[in-house]
Amino acid sequence: MNLYELLRGPLLWLSFGVFLGGMVVRLALFVATSRKKDKPIYRFWSWKWLWLSIVHWIVPVNVTAKKNPIVTIVGFLFHICLLVTPLFLLAHGVLWYESWEISWWSLSEKVADYMTLVAIGCGLFFLVRRMVAPHVRVITTAADYVLLAVTLAPFVTGYLAYHQYFDYYTVMILHMIFGELMLVVIPFTKLSHFLMFFVSRAVTGMEFGRRDAPSW
Amino acid sequence: MAEKAAEFNPEVFKKTSDEKMSARLKMWLEMCAHCGLCADTCHYYLANEQDPKMMPAYKAKKVLDAIKKKGKIDEATLNSLYETVYGECTMCRRCTMFCPFGIDVASIISMARGLCVSQGKVPENLVKVIENYFAHGNQMALTQEDWIETLKWMEEELQEELPGATIPIDKKGANLLYTVNAREPKFYPMDIAHAVRVFHIAGEDWTMSSKGWDDTNLAMFAGDLKSAAYVSQLVRDAAEELEVKRVAITE
């Protein structure tokens, strides 16, 4: 088994396993602890406030979108490209088909290429903002830079691989390593907001909601 | 310095933070993306020439940093934490409204105040006030005699203007139990009269209680949840004893 096969096979399984398993464990731990220590969540449970809270932030209909339109637009573009590009990339679809004979809709290669650039561009915007804006710099830790790099690395290497800049094999190996690395770190870092965003929005939405106060 | 250090109890600090670390607090402390969108939602940040150290996420991070040390913090760190959680946040929750994740910084600050309490770091006045609740059932250390007398006095004053207006005390089965801030009978008794005027004109079925009438809960501001529960219970007990339908609190 060469390095490519290792990354394409066992390590891919491992990283999907750690990613999904890690998220399930996080959620389970939250539920277990909250049953004992966060009883107001269950006492004031409200599907209405739960959904309203999530919906108002998953589409930008909230006070922050009005107050900070630029960060909101860049943030939404960043997240959309981050999620949509890898899931609907033609080349990734081919891999799924080769392994499982399953396929779904995919983006045109040109659109995917632009979306990759948008993701990288938005990431650079956040990098510069983090270094320049005093109120962002003051709360920045080394982990913030590392995680931004880990998030952008699959996109940069993916772009290089598609255009076959540098040595294709090496770039592709790096692309796979970074992609799998990103999946693996999600459950253990602030990137866990991938899932915990929904949990936090739900509990805060209900906490505000039980006082008839919207949290958006 | 050595004497002061003896007051620290790292074990207690760690034990308290473990006890207080709920699922939500842990999630919020860990998930903050450090995006900085909370900065200009905070009146401390805006009122201090946009000092980055006044932004909500920075204060929350300070709490997290202290907790991460598992009690192994020096006096300067504890003092700085104390200054932040008591002097630089009113726990108004405005930042939570603007946070994309809805992180409740106020809860984090409240928890950290509790941590300071565990190290004997509480504002002196707050300690005194909390003692008052236990000794007298209200923060101003008013005796029951003073309280009833104030109500009688207000009733008399009011009757000159509104004949027939009364302040029912300990009336069983009323619709409403009206509770006040103990500062009202102590310093601003006319505030009570204003409310009575409204109840009288509206024809409300209401009462005041001879005990458990102070609706403030300053123990809560110290993150001292055991005392806070005791204080809330005083009003609840009064409401249950008088079999009222609801409790109204003063503005």
C-alpha cells in the first residue's frame, strides 16, 4: 500500500470516524451533563424559540447582520463555499462513485474553481482582520491562526492540484492530509461549532424566549 | 505577600469551578470563535474609548484562562479576574444578542464571581447586604416593625388624596402579591405610594406581605447561588403562605 492508498483508504475511514464519532460524543456529553447541571433547558423547552433562534442566524436576519454587514457577507460566503465546494465537487463525486457507486449533483468545474478562490479570499480577509483590528487581535490565540490555516489548506492545495501547479502527486497527497486533518480536529477545537452552533443557538434562543425576548 | 497567599485555596478554586461548570458554560467557553463581533455591543467597550480589553470575549477568555490553570493562579491573576468580573460587566446580556452563537457571557461572568467568592474575594458592601438577607429577610436590614410602619404611613398619606385607598397586608388568596426593592421603604417610600395608587384605581385584588417582601437578590450578583436560592425562597414562601395567584415585582 502506497501513501496515496493509505490516505484514500484506512486514514480516510479513520478521519471520518473520528469526525462523526467525536461529534456524537460531544453531543452525548452535552446532554448527559446538562440533564444534571442545566435543568432550565429542559424545564423551559420550546420548539418555537429553538427554531426561531437557529433560523434567524442561519440566514442573516439578525442584529449583527445589520450592525456588521461586511463581516456578515464575508462570513456567509466563507461558510457556504466551505461546505458546498467539497460536497459537490465533481472530482470528489467521482471518488464516491468509484468506491460506492453512489453519485449526486455536482458543481461545474468552473464554478467550483471560483468558489475555492472565494473561500481562500474570505479566509485571508479574516486573517488580515485578525492581525489588524485591535479588538480581534486581543482575543486571538495561536490556535486561531493554526485552525484558520488548517481550514484553508485543503482549499489551497485543492486549487493547486486542480490546476496541476507543482508536482501533482505531492500536492494531491498534501491535499488529502490537510482535508483529513481538518475533519479530525473539528470535534476537539472551536471548529466544533460545526455542530455546537445549533446547540448553543437553541439553548440561548429558549433562554431568551422564555422571557419573550428574541435573541437576534 | 506570604500572608495573603495563605488565603488562596487552589483546591477550593478548582472544586468550585468543577461544580459550577455546566454543559452550557463548558460549551460556550470552548466554542467562542474569537470573531470580535461582540466588541461594540458592550457599553464598557464603548465608554472606555474602545479599549479592546473591555470587550465581552476578552473577559470571557480571561475566565477561561484562569479556570484552565486548575486553581494554580497567583494573586495578581485572581485580583485582575476579580476587577474584570465585578468592575467591567453588568451582566446585561446585550453581547449575547449580537453573538452569532448566542454565547451567554453574563453566565460566564456570574460563574467567575462565584469563583472569586470561593477565594474570599467579594465586594465588602455586597457581603454586608447578603448578611442582611439572612438576618432580616431584606437587603436594607429593615425590621418588620419599620416595614409595617412605613406601609401604614404611606396608607395614611395616600388616603388624604384618595379616600378609601388601603394597603392590604397579609391578605390571603389575593390575586397579586406586590413586592418591592428594600431601598423603597428605606429611602423612597413615595415609590410604594405610586404603585398603590395604580392598584387602587385599577381595582386590583392585591396584597403586600409582612415578610418575604424584598424582591431584590443581590446574592445573585455575587454568583453566590446558595444564598441567592435562599433569598428567592423568602418571596416564594410568602406567596405560598398567602395563597396568591402571582407575584408582582417593582420596577
